[in-house]
Amino acid sequence: MLAFLSRIYYILNPPQTRTPTYDTLPGKPLNFGCLGAAKIAPAALIKPSRTHPEVVLYAVAARDAKRADEFAKKHGFLKSFGGLGGYQDMLDDPAVDVVYNPLPNGLHFEWTMKALAAGKHVLLEKPATCTAAEAAAIYALAKRKNLVVLEAFHYRFHPAIQRVKAIIDSGELGAIKRVEAALTAPEGTAPEGDIRWDYNLGGGSTMDPGCYTVNVLRYLAGCEPTSVLTAKAIPYSDRPEHKQVDRIFWATLAMENESIGEIHANLDEKKLWGIIPRMPKLSAVVECENGTVELFNFLIPHFYHSIRVHPRGKAARVEKAYSFGGAAKGEVWWTTYRYQLEAFVDQIQGRTPQTWINGEDTVANMKWIEVIYAKDGFGSRPASKYQPCAEDERTM
Ligand SMILES: NC(=O)C1=CN([C@@H]2O[C@H](COP(=O)(O)OP(=O)(O)OC[C@H]3O[C@@H](n4cnc5c(N)ncnc54)[C@H](OP(=O)(O)O)[C@@H]3O)[C@@H](O)[C@H]2O)C=CC1
Ligand SMILES: O=C1OC[C@@H](O)[C@H](O)[C@H]1O
């Protein structure tokens, strides 16, 4: 109980790192620019940056200049860019080294391509794009410009999911037979008007919580799907604009290793009988020949998680993994986002990150999201209308 409370305290109040001097820093400080005064920015970048000596909150850009300015002051960015040209002005600032892109999904492609064209590394929110072709174009441009892009599947950087993967890979439980993953959010988490319900901005449940379920299935199975066997989705509402916007989806996938994947997400889970809130589903379960491993709370394990390993015929054991231990980097209170930031900066600085997600992985995740949407009849989210400039077109 004390460990739990102490972890939550440090997650909410990370200890300020000693102000580093240039000669004690492992690498050159990186000036980060944030595209949009996004709701996720404090958790994903701003708080984690406070304990990363090489990360400077340099600038934020928002469509409204006053909002940009207020956001900068509130969170300690040195500069703000606002108004119609604010995003591009920030990309044109030569002092910006790295761009964090937490714009709506439908704008990820355009602004990541523009950031890369301007010579910036990009931490790109999930899901990377609306189509696999767009994700491939991003990585092709990044490769050509020798820049780092990372799709922000933050949970992958935490020791909890890494421990589960290690248990599976150790062979203790034998061959994988079935992987199940579900993510549900209570009614009202994404209110009416949220970007997640806008088809043109890349909304939908499969794109939002669902993209994690596709990702964790592929990651824990250790292979790609071969086909989507079944897929079903329910629209957000009966209104014509929501015809292709899924509130809930279920899919069953056949995997290359002959296991079966079952995934499900609900971005707006209604209360039982209209009054009793339901517990969010947050688990990934892997059934193997000789037992089962279940990770409760694979999404935000830093708050609390449990890894239940049940070898067949033996007693089950419960493990926790809040840090990697030994000489590895991390503290028990590091959030998934803090581990992710460490890896991202390591990659940019030419150090080997503890965990990484490469471009092929990101492109494959987008591909299977599209295949699920094709199978359930909702169709891919619209590709961006943005046409990369002539120089970047060679990569498309
Ligand atoms: N890693 C994680 O745990 C999470 C990731 N996400 C991802 O982050 C991204 C942003 O999510 P979230 O922070 O909830 O989003 P917000 O609703 O806060 O929107 C993000 C930003 O999008 C900008 N924006 C630009 N154009 C539009 C437009 N046409 N309509 C609406 N907004 C626009 C706004 O910028 P401005 O300030 O300039 O107005 C806004 O600040 C998504 O890709 C989402 O999937 C979200 C939550 C958790
Ligand atoms: O990234 C996310 O994680 C949790 C979800 O509930 C949220 O909608 C999503 O954007």
C-alpha cells in the first residue's frame, strides 16, 4: 500500500532533476515544439520533460494565439506561435529540433511530413496516420532526411509489457494459442464533438483505443496477422455523419504462428441499466499450450498493474514490473510516457534505446486497422488531402 501511494505521489509530483550543466549532459539539449495545445500534451510530454535533462520545452503552437500564449505560460514553454500560420511558423523556427505531434489523427500525416521537411525529428501520436500508405511515406521521408520518427505507443516502453513479452519468449508457457486484448472507456470519456467522433479527422473506436489492441496483439503474438476472420462494429450514432464512425468494434484475426487474436474496443461504454458504470476493460491475455499470462492494465501500468502467470497444473503467481532493475534506466514512478521519452531522446542522440518501435511495425499496425475497417464495412479513414511538396514527393 505504501509503495502504491509513494508511486502515485511521484507520478503526480516527479522530483525535479538537478539542473544540468552543459558538460554534465549526456547529449545536446533538444528543443521540443508542440503542435497544438492538446489535452494529452501534459501527460505525454510536459510532465515527463521535467525529469529529462536533455529535453527543453521550447515552443508550442496553437491555432488561437491567446491560447498558445496561455498554454506556454502555464506549462513553461519558452515561446508560443499562434494564429493561422502558427504551426508552420513553429516548424520554420531553426531552434526547434524535435516536434511533438498530438494533432487529431487526420492531421498527423500532413504535419509530420511538414515537420520532417523542415528537418525536425517527430514524436507522433498514435495512431500514426489514417492509412498504411501515409505511414510508409512518413518513414521513407524520415529515412531520406536521417530523422527519427516514433509512433507514441507509450505502453510498449514500460517494464510491465516488456516483462510479459519476456515470459512468453522464455518458452515457460509453450506455444501461443490465443491472444485477447480489450480496451474500453466509460460513457462520456469522449464527449459529443470530440475529435474521436469525427470521421474526417480520423475518428472511431478502432483508430482510438482499438489501435492499441491491434498493436498489443501483434506485439505479444510476436508475429503479424494473416487475415481478419471476423469484424463487427457499431456506429457512434444513427446520424449520417457517424455512419463510418465506430463506437465499438470486435475482431478476430488469424496470426502467422497459427494462434488466434481476439480484440475489442469501446470508446463509450454505456452504463449498465443506464445507472451503473462498468469497470473499464484494460487487459491483455495470452493463452499458451502450457498456461496463461494476463496483464491487467497494459495501457497505463505505471498507476497499477498485475501480471498473473498461471502455468497449467501449477499454482498461479503474480508479478509486478515498475522498473527494469539492475543497470537499466528508470524509476518505479516513471510513467509509460517517461520511459517513451527516454527511448526517443536516446535514439535521436545516437544511444541505443531500451525499447524501440520501428517504421515497419507502425506501417503494419495501420495496415491491419485498415483491413479490420474493410472487413466490418466501415472503410478506412479518409487519406489526407495534403500533397507533399515536390522535393518530398519522391518518397511517396
Ligand atoms: N498517448 C496517449 O495516451 C494519448 C494519445 N492521444 C492522441 O493524441 C492526439 C490528440 O488527442 P487529444 O489531446 O485528446 O486531442 P485534443 O482534442 O486536445 O486536440 C488536439 C489538438 O488538435 C488541434 N486541432 C487542430 N485542428 C483541429 C481541428 N480541426 N479540430 C480539432 N482540433 C484540432 C487543437 O490544436 P490548437 O490547440 O491549435 O487549437 C488541439 O489542441 C490524438 O491523435 C490521440 O489519438 C490522445 C490521448 C491519449
Ligand atoms: O490514447 C488514448 O488512450 C486512452 C483512450 O481512452 C484515449 O481515448 C486514447 O486517445
